[in-house]
Amino acid sequence: MSKVETDNYSAFEGLNLSNARGEDESYKLYKLRIKQNQKILSMYNKIGRDAFKELFPAGVSEYMKDNSEGGEVENNPTKSTPNLDPLKINK
């Protein structure tokens, strides 16, 4: 019997994918988060898990933390969401 290697990659770890608005979340932040989630899920469904893993090896939340300007996007609604277009992402 061969040993099966499991892949513990979690692309969405640390993201709030819930459609419910949090009690401490403003309406602007809620709308921004929903729009951001739609972009992320759309790209994931379009390019597939393997290509998504190549683009975001540490997951989407790590990419967004690294590419936000001076802080997380969720904390400042005036900042735009990071570019998640797979054709424009520099590897």
C-alpha cells in the first residue's frame, strides 16, 4: 500500500468569506469586503486551484497584507483593493 501525500494548502485562510455583516463592521467596509471576495472567488473559479496556488503560494490573505499600502485594506476603506488580475501580477 502506498502512502498518499496530502496537500494542506488553504487559499482562503484568514479571509472572511461570510456574506453577513459583522457587528463592528461599517457598511463601507462590508461592501468593500464583499466586492473583494467576489473578485477572489471569480478568479479562483476561472483559473483553477493549481494556478491559484502558483500565484498565491501562501494564500490570498498573505498576498493582500504584503501588497496593501502601509496597512491592511480592511482597516482603511479609502484605499483600493489590491490588483488581483492574474495577468498583471508580478511573480
